[in-house]
Amino acid sequence: MKKTIRLRRRIQVLLPAVTLMFASIQITPVNAGTRTDRYSTEKSGLKCLIADQATEYVELKDGKIDKAYLYRAIYPRLIMDGKSIDDVRLADDFDEDGLTLAEEYEYDTNPFSKDSDEDGLSDRDEVSSYKTSPIKWDTDEDEMGDGTEIKSGLNPLNKDTDGNGITDNLEKITQILTFEEGYSDQLKDVDNLPIVKLRGVGDFSEKLSIEKITYDATILSINSLVGTAYDFICKDDSKFEQGELSFKIGGKLLKNNKLKDLVIAHFDKNGNILKLLKTAHNKTENTLTAKIRHFGIYMPVNSVKYLRSIFPEYKSIVIKKRKAGALSSLNQIWAKDVHTVIDLTKTLGTVLILPIIVVKIGTAH
């Protein structure tokens, strides 16, 4: 049975729902910096949660601050993190996002999260560079996240960037999705990080999630698997016009694999079939890139190791493009010897790398 670990976007919760006691004062922490609705016009900061209390200030060494804010938001979190509460200052920057505690209070941002609204932009960049709201995932309320709009060349302060009467969320745009931020804890030890480039309608950063395949025996039995396999899942039936998947291969994996031998493979769960895709290699960036038509399970594999597991006598074959007849002959010979569907009609440069090999797992693997 397939078991996977779902890697969910980490929701920044300011404080756990516990009650702490110190200095003879009971403090019940509150949660802040979380969103229940990304498209809501309501602010999600901390001030709204203490708005019903009379403002009382506490003197710090470099100024004064709202007592309720300090005692319900700052002190409990510092205690939970094992840090001292004796020398808190307005100039402190607990999350190292470039905003001081005084500024975090002013903007109502989460002082323990660099990106309070999880739109892919740091709180400082939002207030200093882009003039967007650091506590609203979608400042202009066009159902496109501020980070996605910035990365895609759209205006996060204008629902209709090009003024053509069609809101940005209905325009076909090219988006590049990375997963370092939302999945930082789960992917910190992964050496083949995925990058997805899509052209389509809507904000795919909200629609697309990934699962790191950890316990699937069928996938893990592929001895040519390099690094980690992922299941790319879209929460609705969103279609994309064009798609590219890249894997950035880290140094650990390159110690035992040559970049030129690696290709991206797609695993078809329904047919129990593995497809090796035509893959481009960027030696400067150490990336693999392949065109994709749909979401699903993808992974890097060592094509040489994979082919040798099927054909023990396999060696890299160099065929000049003009000798098309040789491809046909090899197709006939190999298809005759092995009960496998093989397409050898595409090459990368002059080196045959078998970009569209289809092998049914359990038959010839």
C-alpha cells in the first residue's frame, strides 16, 4: 500500500494555546499572523485580538509599548523558545526580517515570522519596496497572491494590471514555483529541490502542493532513483497551457552521479509505468528540465543505471542524426528481445539518451 507524507505549507502560528504563569501575572497567549481566508479583507494581525482591552503602556529601555501586546504576544513566545524576557527592546528584530519590534507592532505583523501573510514576500519588502500589505496575502483582492504577482510581472496593487478589462486572476500568465519557503522544514535535507514553471490561469502557488514520497515500495524499489520522488498535486482540475519541471541537483547526489546521465522520469500509477522524459541539462546551475503536460509523480533517475538494469549489455550509443535508419534497427532489435515498449526516435545532440523510454514496473525492471 502506498504511504506518503504530505508536506503542508507551514502556517505561522504566533503562540500555542497554553496558559503561562510568571511574575504573578496570568498570561493566556493568543494566535496571530494566521489566515482563515486568503481573500478576506479583514486584517489577520494581533492588534485586532487585543482591541477590546484598554491600552496600557510598559516602559522598555528604549521606549514604551502596549502592555497587552508585550505580555500576550512577546513574552510567552520568548519563554517557549527558551529566551530571556528581561531585556526586550523596541529595536529587537526577533525574526530577522529587517523590521524592529516597534515596526512589527505598527504594521500589525507577526514579530516571529519573516512573512506574516505567507505570500512569498518578506514583511520588510512589502512595506518598503512594494507598498503592499504585509498581513494580506492578496492586497488588491484579485485572487492572486502578492508574491505571485511580483514574480510574474503583475501589479499587486491593481486587479487589472494591463487595463484590458480582464482581472489578473483570469489572465494567462507564466509562473515559477519553488518550494523552499513553504516546505523548508520538510525539505531541509533534500538534495534535489523541484522548480515548476507553468503557463495558465490563476495562482498555482495556491493550487499546487507536493508530497515527498517516503514509504511507497514501488517507487523506492527503482534502483536508479536519484534523490527524492515527489507527487505534484493540484487541488482542483486546473489545466495549464505549458509546463516545465526542473530539479536542482545538489552536490551530495553529484558525488555518485554524472549530471549528463540524469533524466526526469514520470511514474504512471494507473499503469504502473515509468517514463523517462527528454531532459535538458544545465551544467552551470546543475539542473535538469523537462516539459510536462500534467501533474503526478516525478523524480530524477540515472538513465545509464536504469538501462543497465534492463539491458545488462547497455552502453552509451552515439548516433548521428542523419542516420535515422539506425534508430529503426535498434528499435526492432531491442523490442524483440525485451517485452518492453521503447521509443528511440529522439536524441539530445548526437548522444542517444532514450528520452521516452516506457517500462512497465515488474515486467522488465
